[in-house]
Amino acid sequence: MGNSKVWIQAARLRTLPLSLSGIIVGTALARKQGFFELGIFVLALLTTIGFQVTSNFANDYGDGVKGTDNEDRIGPPRALQSGLLSRPVLKRGIIISSLISMVLALALIYLAFGTENWIYVLLFFLLGALSIWAALKYTIGSNAYGYLGLGDVFVFLFFGLLGVLGSMFLYTKSLDWASLLPAVSIGLLCVGVLNLNNLRDVFSDKKSGKNTLVVKMGFANGKFYHFALLSLALLCFIAYIWIESIPLFNAYFMLAFLPILIHLGTVLKTQEPGKLDGELKKLALSTFALAILFYIAINNFL
């Protein structure tokens, strides 16, 4: 396999649409208030891609070193596990990706706040640094939080609250309570994708000592947890429609929940964890479609 193809495989491009959903929803909320700047939007997308690719490289490295990626694992092969990349090479890739992500984040912060709003500059610099830390510490190190059952919390915070509200703030320099509802919903859907991954890998994770929430609560309870996550996400968007008095003909973005509900029914009926692998793409792409439709609908582009 060519070297570029190996890195593309390690970057796990299929995870990128989900990571961009929060930026799209946050931008939609800002544009609804009359704020938009193309440069901020493009840099926010690129920065998020950088963080996600860094996280994917780090997960490949951390799970590979710990032996979690082994013959029992279900899903696409990892670069380190399959021997396509060595530890030193993958580690260099993580460092380079982290540096690129931080440069993109600094450019985004400068474009959004200039040199006058030093409090905002410092705050978002700290958030950028924390994003890099979170990307690395999910699986790397003796106290990797993904092995302690804390992955769900970090995904909710970074993909949901920070992704949506943080990107909105880049444009508006303000927050409002109503926008918290879409942020929570996107966060819950992203946690749902992680939970689905953990449901699929429950047996191999338990065997390897990766104590995800699903490992701690068991496969059956993990499916009910999945039901709670997706149901609350749906309710949050319904509440947002009601609070913002969005006309029903403009609430067509809710159609994206139809495949999500079908997916939920499939998950609840599935008894073998390995059969959930195909559902990951369905939930991730449905969340991305929801973000796109939300952007179009609340800004009256159709």
C-alpha cells in the first residue's frame, strides 16, 4: 500500500463529517443572528479536521501500543495494528498533525478576535490547547480517559458544547440560552456514535482492559443508554423549535431523525455486538445531514 494511502487510512476520513456537524450548526445559529464570515467558517472547518485527524492518529497509536487493537477487534484495520506504520513514524505523524492543528487554531483565533480582545484570544487559545490534549489523551498514556469510561463526557463537551457554541461565539462574540439546545443535541448524537463503537467492541475492550461505559454497564444496558442519548437529542431539537417559534414548514431538518430512529430500532433488536459495525456510518451521516438541513432551514435558504 502506498505511503499516502496508509496515512489516509490512519486519518479515518469517515469520521470527519460527524466532527464537522457542530461547526455547521454553530455557524447556522450565528447566521440566524446576522453574523457570518467565510474566512472564519473555512478555518473553523479546517481546524476541526486537524483536531479530528490528530485524534484518529493518537487513537491508532494508543490502542495499538496497549494491545487493544488485536485480532478480536471488529472494524477497519488500524495502521499500527496491521504493521503499515511503525510506532516512531506514527508518533511523528501525531506531532506534525498537532502542530498543524494548532497553527490553524491560531489563525482562526486571530481572524475572529484580532489583537484587541485579549481575553477571548487567551480563552480560545486555552480551548485549542485543551482540544489537542483531549485528542491525545483519549487512548495515550497510563491514565488515558478513554480507558476510564470518560470518553462520553469529553465527546459531549468538545463535539457538542464547544463545537456548536464555540463556533457560534467566533462570529457573534456572545451566547444565548436557546442555542444550548442544538449544542446539547449534537453532543448527544456524537456520544451516540462513540457509544455505538463501544457497543460493537464491548468484548474486545473488556478483554483488553479498556473500561468504556458499555464495558462497565454491560451490552444490554448500553443499548438502553443509546436509546436515552438519541431520544434526548430529538427532544432538544423539538424544544428549540418551540422556544424559537420556528414554523413547521421550516422544521423539515427534523426529517434527518427518521433514519436515526430506524437506526435506533435496529440497535435495540441487535443481540450480537459485531453486527452493529454498519450502523456507525448511518448514525454519523444522519447527524451530518441534520446539521446541513438545520443550516439551510433556519436561515431560509429554501
